[in-house]
Amino acid sequence: MAENQETAAPPTPADGDGLSPDRTAVPTPSRHSVVRSLLRLWPYARVARWRIAGSVAAAGLASLSVLAVPIVLRSIVDGPIAHRDLAALWPLAGLLLALGLAEAALFWTRRVVLARPMARVETAMRGDLYAKLQRLPVSFHDRWPSGQLLSRATADMFVMRLFFVFPLVFLIVNSTVFLTGTALMFLLDWRLALITLLPALPLIVYTRRFEGNYQVTSRLAQDQNGDLTTVVEESVLGIRILKAFGRHRTMAEEFRRLGLELRRTELRRAGLLGNLWAVIVGLPELALGCALAVGAWQVADGSMSAGTLVAFLSTALALRWPVESLGWLLGFAAEAASASDRFFEVMDEPEASAEPSGLAPAEERGIRFTGVRFRYPDAPDDTPDLLDGIDLHVRPGETMALVGTTGCGKTTLTALIPRLYETTGGSITLDGTDIRDLPRARLRELVSVAFEEPTLFSASVRENVLMGAPDAGPDRLAVALATAQAGFVEKLPEGADTQVGEQGLSLSGGQRQRLALARAVVGDPRFLVLDDPLSALDVHTEALVERALRQVLASTTALVVAHRPSTVLLADRVALLEGGRIAAVGTHQELLHSSPAYRALMSGEAAPELEGSLPR
């Protein structure tokens, strides 16, 4: 909305020609360990703990069945093969087949056991994130690019679910298999086992170093993906502006630049993972080659049986997957940890305080502002408050017009009533009750709002209007549409059931504004806040809407932001906002006679005290 843009917190510099989204608004994350970040997900995964345990057990038994194969092979080599006893070979061959079938069945069980509950966990996390976004104050949404929030609700959720389904299970299983296999190698031959384990220390050191670097790079890639999502979303929603001003190539260049940054980060991440794979594959292979040479020499001099060497090498080869998968599993764990950090960055955001102030006298009725101050949370410390000591009383049943120069804070003041923003100081009461003492659901039942720049959703006309009163029937809908002079709805292809498209862009600006006004009045609210709701209407339609709106205003207490004299005339009294304070209050005629600033504002001329500051 225009007024919101004018009174919003000071923007940060953007790249290029100003079309870039603000990508400096997301707070710099603090560095957490991978384990600590992943443990924060446990309250969500707890509901599936027995399924996780069952999946780990199934995968563990499947992997351990692989380690039983070398023992059977030793029995085959040192028994039936060495003694040429074919009759003894068949039972052992059948045992090998049974172990293979058991492994396949257990891995299938692991996947089936865990897939469905983890999908429910993902759904629960996404639902909590969405609910949190609805509860967070508007100031939070002012700071955060929408693409960053979208990527947290989609890509990051997918990463965390996959971590529980596969990497978590195999981090546990592969660690157990590795320790079990190592113990088995020592039982077979402790000297060959020591040779095989020589790379363990350098691998531990290298993987620790890899973990930190990979987590930082993964976080950067996820944030850059959020920036890219923001550009795509803005390009789609703002396609008319881009085309009208011929700036689609500029946005395409911005998309290309961000895409190249993400590509470089992804290549850096792939390089880190590739280096780790080279180390965790190369060093163990070298050690295994040395162990094979020593083992062959022992078999040759008779100090070891051929079956034992085969069993040892089979065990070592069976441990290749647990060792080689370490790089991928650690990489995915670091990525999931970054996704967890990004998720909880939003979930940890403080919600608006609901503490009562006790400042307002209980006998006051209507809307009362008492010493209200406000500044945007990210405003520079050396700037004054946007609103500084607002004292204003809108009497019960009265319509108060709020006027002032562009950017003086009119829209911000009206946004404080439904607590879209929280006051920095002072209090606002509705019929004597501090708005901070009211549950938000109850507050927003009492207060209905229509903004200058209306927002419609990808839904029908009926659904958009009835957002103001979900329980209202067809009669209330018809009255609201009539009040807003929205007769055009009857001419739409499906009437009130016509889908208006994303942002309502299939309608004109005046049509969208009339539907937003209908949404505000459909619930017959006790308090009505209108932010210049008629700015997009032609003179004839505006006169019709004003005539119908007078009937609504007669039965409610209303605060109306006005820029036109015609809108001011709807009000019983007028308040002039100037310098962060209410400079004058009175009827339209009274202020025309007593306030030069108001007189200049209504005539479209600069007030005498402002003329010296205006450019010539």
C-alpha cells in the first residue's frame, strides 16, 4: 500500500537499479555444532521414536548379516573346498543365500517402517512454521524476504525429512557395523587389523575439519537459494511493472547473477565433498592393499589359513560401504543441521508481547490513544520516533478522519490498532480495554481494516470477501458488496464464485479496492479502520460508495485515513497528524478556520511554515 511504503522503516540500499530484494535483512546465523543443531529436531521426531528404533534395528540386522558372510566363506574355503567335500558345500551355500535374502527383506522393512511417520513429522514441522509466521508481528515480515521464508518451508523441510529417513539411520547403523567388523578383523588376525586401521587417525582429523567447512558452505547455499526464490517470486508478482518499464532484462540479469553465485557455492560444496571422498576411499584402499600383501605372505609361510585370509578380506571389503558412505552421511548431516538452524531462526523469533499496561481508564469508551509512541525496530538509533506522544480519542459511534502530509505516519498509526505493529510506548484502548489485554483473535473480531492497496488471494470473490466474517451468510455478503458498490461481481463469469487469480490481478485496481472494502464491512464490526479506501475509484463511483458507507459508519466507531476532502467529509471530526503528534482536532470547518497547516493540506498548497523547506 502506498502509505505503508511511505512510512515503512528506512530501506537498505539495493543492488543495481533498485529492483533487487533486500538480502541483508536475514540475521547472520551463529555457529552451532552439527549435533547440537540436529538435537533440536528431536521434539518433532520423538513421536516416531519407536519407528526410528525399528528402522535402525532392521538396517543393523541387515548390515550385520553381511558380516556373517566372511565367517561362512572361511568355513567353505577351509572345509569343503580344502577337503573337496561337495556334500558339505551345499548347506553352507544355502546359508549364504539365506543371508542375502534376509538382508534384502530387512532393508525393505527399514524403508517401509519409517517413510510414513517421517512424512507426518515433516507435515507437523511445516504446519508449526506456517502458524508461527501468522503469529509473528508485521515488523518481522518487513525485515525478511519472502523467498527466504518459502525456502525454509519447502526445501529445508525436505532435507530434514530425508535426514531422518536415511542418513540418521545409517550414521547409527554404519558406526555399529564398523565397530563390529573391526572387532571381527581383530579376532581373525590382529596384525592385519592394525594395518587396515592405520588411516583411522588422519581420517578423524580430516572429517572434523570437513564438517565445519561443509556446514558453512551448505548454509550459504541454502541462503542463496532463498535469495533466488525471492527474485523469482517478485518477478512473477511484478511482471506487469517489469514489462511496462522494460526492466525484465535487468531482473533476468539479477537472476543470472544470483544463479552464478549459487553455482559457485554448490561447486565449492561439491569440491569439499569430493576431497573427502578421495581421502576416505584412497587411504583405506592403500591400507587394505598392504594388509593383502602381508596376509598373502603369511598364507605362503603357513602361519595363516587361506580361509582366514579370505574371511579377513571379505570383512574389510564389507566395511568399505560404512567407511565410504561416511563422506556423504557427514555432508548430509551438515546440510540438515543448517536446515535445522534456518528453521529455528524463525521459530525462535519472539512474538509480540501481550502484557497489560494498565494505563487506560476503564470508563473510557471508543478508541483512545494515550501517549502512544512508535519507531520501527530496525530504525537507526539517531532518528526520532515516527510517532511521539499521540493523544487522541475517537468517541463511541464517531467517525474520525486522520489527515497529514505524505509519510507522516498515518497508516502506521492505524496499523497499531489491530496490533499489526506493537507500540513502543503508551497505550491504545477499545471501550476502555487495553488492546494488549485482548486475545489477538478477539481483537481482530472487534476491529476490521481496509487498506489503500488491497490484497486479494487466489480464491473466489466470495471467499475473499468472507475472510472478514467467515460465518456470514449470503445476505451479509450481498449487503457488503452493495455497500462497496461492487455490482461488477454479478457480471463476472461465475458471479461471486469467480476465481480472481493471484493478488486479484485479473481485476482492476478500483474493483480490488471495492472488494477489500466489502471484506472490511461484511462482519458489521464494532471498530472500523479504513486507510484511504477510495483512492482508486473514479469520482462517480466514489460518491456512490460514500453514500452507502455513511450508513455503515453510523453504526460503528471508525478511524479513516483521508487524503481527499470528499473522504474527510465522511467524518464527524478530523485529526491532523504533524511531526509525530496530533497537532489539531476539530470539525472540517473548524480546522479550515483555525489551522493554516490543515487549510494548506486541503487546498493542495504548502503550509506557510513548510514553504521554506520545499525545493524550488
